[in-house]
Amino acid sequence: MKEKQVPIWKFSNELEGIILIGFSLVIFKLYISKKILIILEPEMLPFLLFAMVSLFIIGFFRILNSDLNGADCDCEVCDPSSSMGIIIMKSSLFILVIILSFVVNDFIDTVQVPFK
């Protein structure tokens, strides 16, 4: 019996959804800890909250729609010659940024650097 293969585009859609949700969680963490005010003016916070919610919703629907069967796609992700390794290499930079934003920020809080 022949085993069904999972299409590459399905994994790519799920990975893109995870990345979008990850960036919305990074924004949420910065907003809750009030460290976003170091980067942005307080007048920009409504736009930031809109971007955070939008990224989360788009990421959620990207993951939700990744299980479509026979979806038509004209992008390079649907190309049958693209491999899983290429997709992971393209997404690894974004994943690295998300991981570092959760890890390094906590590390900076514990280190006291004297500025004089």
C-alpha cells in the first residue's frame, strides 16, 4: 500500500502561521513588560496593538487553512521541486529572532551594567 505524502506547501503554511503568531507574542511580551516604550512613543501604541492582533489572526488562519486538500497555489512554495530543507532555511532567520527575543530579554534583566 502506498503511503500518502504530506505536501510541502502544507508544512510551509503551518510554519508561516507559527512565525506570525510568534511575532505577535513577542510584541505582546514587550507591551506587557512596558519595554516597548523604549522603542516607541506612547501615541503609537494603538497601532502596535492593531498590528499585534492582526498578526495573530493572520497566523491563526494560516495554520487553520494549511490542511486544505488540493489547494491551488501559484507561488514558489507550491513548487514540487522545493524541498523541506530550503523552506526551513528560509524560515530559520525569523525563528531565531523570535527565540532570541524571548531568551535574551530575560537575560538582560538579570545583568546590571553601570552607565556613567
